[in-house]
Amino acid sequence: MNNHQKKVKIWDLPTRLFHWALVLCVTGAVISSKIGGNAMVWHIRFGLVVLALLGFRLIWGMVGPRYARFSTLAYSPKIIWQHLLQQTSNSLPHAGHSPSGAASVIAMLSLLLLQTGSGLFSSDSISVEGPLSHLLRDASISWLTWLHVTLQWVLYALVSLHVMAICFYYFAKKINLTRAMLTGYKTGIETPMATDNRWVRVIGLTLLSGSIVVLLYLWG
């Protein structure tokens, strides 16, 4: 098997499940917010699960396998900019996230933390209140509610850029990033494989499910 065909495990199972669970929950939160009314109960629930997923990702980014760690996202602004300027259709794929992809991950996770954090304290002053809104005064609640509503447009922009980047890699570079996040494997690279054995999966899935259960229990 030549280098172009060789498969290398990059994304462990907990990281992949986190990714797709985040996609589903963010989508559910957006749809339920647009429906409004009784669906806002689900908007809060989806938001809490997103917060739990982010909590898991913060832990996994420190103790997880090689390519899940935040240390692999540590690119300088100069390197990120150079990577954006040097995009070509025949460049080889990166083992984990590319410099620009790493910047996108950091931006997305940071934005979702702000979005879910502000949502905990938001209120529409009628029937929908965040789980922690009772802890703040009206002025603070109003500001955080404005922030929560406003940040959705930044989220839409980042998601759109993310989708466009995936399409660019697929059509211009012939690199299927979606398949890699589904199967965990990339091809055409020479790099050490990520650890994805039984213990990694047990520990990761325990942390992932435990984070969700605990948060929903506390604010259920």
C-alpha cells in the first residue's frame, strides 16, 4: 500500500462523538429558538448539553490522545496567515487540524462557551429564563440576553466558513474531512497514529456521558 492509500488513525472515538453530538445539539438549539413558544424548553436543554460537551472537550483537550489535545492547535498568527495564503489544490493534508483549521476550532469553541454561558443568565422577561438568571440584577440580565441574541449571527458566520472550508478541501484538494471525522482515519500522510484503544474509549465516553448527565441533573 503506497503512502497515498495508507490509512492513519487521527481522530479517536470520543472526539468524533463529541464533534457530531455538538453538531446535532447546536442545530437543535438553533431550530428550537426559531420555533419559539414551548420549543424554548428544548432550546435550553440543547444549550445545556452543548455546555456539557464543551466541558468534556476542555478536559479531553488536556488528557486525550495526541490530535485531540489543545497543544496541537497552538499555531502562531503568522503561521495561520501563511497557511491561508499558501493554499493549493495539491498540498498534502495535515495530520490533525491545519493552522487555519486550528484557529477555526478555537474560535468556535470560544464562541460556544460565550453563547452557552450568556444563555444561562438570559431572559425574555416573559416566559423563558436561563437556569441562573435569578442570580443577577435586571441590568446584567438584559446585557447578557443582548449578547446571547447577538452572538448567534457570529455563530452563523463561523459555521458558514466551516462548511465552505470543508467544501473547498473536498472539491479543490480532494480531501474528505467529513469522512475523516466519521471514520477517524486520514490518508496520504506519514504520522504516528492516535491512541484509540479500549481504555481511551472507556475513559472518554465516561467523561462525555458523565458531563451531560451531571449538567442535566443540576439544571433539569
